[in-house]
Amino acid sequence: MAPPSGRDFQASVNTTIDKLQDKTLLHIFNFLEHTEISRLAQVSRKWYGLACNSQLWQNVSFRPEFAGIVAPPSIDKAVDLIGRRFGPQLKYIELPIEHICAPVFHELAAKCPNLSHMVLDFSNAMQLHDFNDLNAFPAKLRTLCICLSDVIFMEGFMRKIYNFINSVECLQLIGTYERVTEEEEEVHETLHILKLKSHVPNLRVINFFGVKFLDDNHIEAISSNCVHLECLCIKFCTKFTGSSLKILLQRCRKLSCLLMEQTGLTSEAFRDVEWEKSRLSELDITSCEITSEVLVNVLGRIKNLKWLCAGYVDGFNDHVLESIMQNGLAKSLYAVDFQCCDNLTEEALFKFLEAHGSQLLGLNLSGIPWLVETFWTQSIPFIRKIKILIMGTAKICTISRGSSKIHVDQIIDCVAMNCPNTQRLEIRWDPETLRFSDKSSKFIDTLRVKASKLRSFVLSDGEYFELVKSNFERAHRRAIVRTSVCCNTTLLSLLPYFKDLRFN
């Protein structure tokens, strides 16, 4: 092709990004993070005006530790920013403790009528602002997320906002479970759930994640006023024993999703619920101490179970899996998580996948040492619809059967040839266990081309990780390959309520 000449050449020389229409520049800016947009605002007056366009500021976080922008140093500047830059386009905002105050709420209520999602982070708070003057608050919130503190009692603040939050459909209370130390410490009820429940009658989704003081009395109280409840997450609420489950499902007839990972759920309470009358379709009992007999009894009465997480449950054995297949429950399952269920044998799992693997979208069989490459190369052809696949055993486990090394090339090739819809793949074997060859790049190429929908590939940090990462980066797919140090794959994204349950 001949180079441009004359007038065309002169026009191409004079064309710069500033010649683009404002609409085009706004579209480009929309792909950038807010920190980058703030830097571009310093380029010129035109770009400053574009950077202040409220269309670019629909979702804003003032929490830099969670990839948000650095908050203004003063409350006055934050208020000015809300009114001048955010305006009616603002739909989502995250506020740290420094900016949880009356002037900010007043400005949000007056200038941001379409605000529907708010995160209030009290987790690092040592002292609250004075809320005596608080007389306005966003009144059209659909989602309210409150990150609790161990030491700050919030009833004074909550009394001021009770009258404004009756439109909330999704409530998230994020506790401080991750900060628990081995030494016993006094647990304070920093937010009165019993008072809160009467002001949020329209709740569909509740996420009480790691709330250390939450127990069955709170769940029973919530059930009395939330007849529209569809999803309840009480993960890492260790004081919950399940004694309120029966009345919860009697009152909340619409409840279909129940997530109880690492709670104090007992076998007796789990068994006594009238599961056959419920609409439950998603259940998480990870790390709960439930016997095999109770599992067979309960799972046989849940008629429409589609999503099941039962990892780290010692009672989940071959007998339970066989009962699931015999009573017809397995026919409706589209996602199963049996990680670290050491009482499941290779033969039982192979039989399950052979019969029902074709319907699965998510599968987690990590942490089971005897599932090596022979099992996977024979099983993967059964799971052609799979979107999320997790396999392998962490370094703390030992291979008790078969080879001490895992030949990863055959597994990669099998996934590439049989699972074109794979979106998330995690292989948890450590670098000392994985074995690969000079031809590994060829198999990685095949996976990259065949599994074009792959968005996340997680591996243990090591030589093979670097090989896979460089392969994808050469193909300009830089964010795909990740290390298990900073990324952990789960089946949660297959939940119908996943977007409502996300936080941080």
C-alpha cells in the first residue's frame, strides 16, 4: 500500500487525540480507573472538563486499599466533589470511616437521587463522627453494606438512618472474623440486629459474613420480619448452631439459597428441618460437622438442589454420594464442591461424573490426594459444559496412591480438547509435584486457542506458572494467569445471587 501524499499526508500529520470528538474521548476515558482519570484531568482544560463528566463517576470508591481512589483530605472537599463531579449519575459509592459523616450524607441525599448501592466501612474505626445533625440520608438504596468494627457501637448512627432504609433489598453486615486470634476475647454486639430487622421489611438477600456475635436468636428475629427473603449467607458465623433453621424455613417460604460455611451447625438441627417443604436450590455446608446418616436423610428430602458445596465435611462419603445418585437428586445439580472430602473414593467420584458430568457447570475436587492425572484425563471428557474447574492438592497434602508426580501436559490437553466453555481453571498442585516437558508450550497454546472464554487460570508460583504466564502475555492476554498466593477460585460466581453477595 502506497504511503499517503499531499493533502492526505498533511491531514494525518496534524491529527492528534485532541482532535477527537468529546463523545469519543468520553468513551475512551470510560475504560480507565478513576485514579488515571484524575491524572488526565491535569493535561488541559478540555480534558479537565471531560474528567469531571458525571458519566465517568457512576461507581466510586473512596477506599484506596480496595482499589478505590484516594479520598479527599477534608470533608468539605469530599462534599464539593460529590456535588460537582458525581451528581445524579452516581449509583454506587464506598465510604471509609473518615467520610461517614452528616455533611457527606446530606450532599448525597440532595445531589445523588439515583444512588442505589452504598458501602460504609467502619472496620478500622476508633471513633465515630457526631451524628446529632444528621437529618437526611439517601432514601432509594437497594443495597446497603456495613463493615463492622470490633469496638465501635453503632446504635446512635443507626437510629438516625432507620427511617431512610426501608427500601433496602440487599443487606450486608461484614464482620471481623478474619481478625480472630487464638486467645479468647470478649465479643460485643456492635450493631443491634433485633432493632434493625423491623426497619428493613423488603429484604431479599442477607449477607452476615463473619459476624462473630450473630447467633440463632438473631436469625429467628430476622425471619419474623423478612417474608420476602430469598438468600441468606451466614458464612463464618461460628455461634450459629442451626436451632433457628426450622422456623426460618417455615416463615421465609421464598428462601432458595442458604450458605452456612464454617458455622456451628449441628447434625440434629440440620436434620429436624422440614426440607421437603422448602424451595431450597443452593446449599453450602462447607466445614460443618454433619454425620453421614444425617446427610443421607437431609439430601434425600431436598427435591430441587442445584448447587451444593460440602467441602471439608468428613461425613460426606461414598454412601452419601451414592444415595444422591439413587434418589434422583444428582439429576438437578449443576455445580458441586467436594474439596478435601477424604472419605470419597476415586471409583465413586468417577461413577458420579460418568453419570452426571455432562450437566455440570462447576466442579471442585481439589484436596483429594488420590485424584491424579489418570483420573482427570478419564473424567474430563464427561464434563464438556464445565465453566469452573478446580483440581489438585496443596503442598501440605501427600500423594498416597500412584505416582508422586503429576504430568500436567495431559490434563491441559484434555481440558483444551473437551471443555471449550471453561472460564475459570485452577490447578493446585505445588511446583515440586507438577511435571512438564519441552512440549508444554504446545499444550498451553492449544488451551489458549481452544478455551477462548478462559478468564482466570490459577497456578502455584513456580517454573510452570512462569511458562504459562509468559505464553498468555505474548498473546496479549495479560490478566488471565494468576498465582494461588493472591487468587482462590470458587464456585460462588455460579450462584444466581452472586452479584448481591459480593463485597470489597
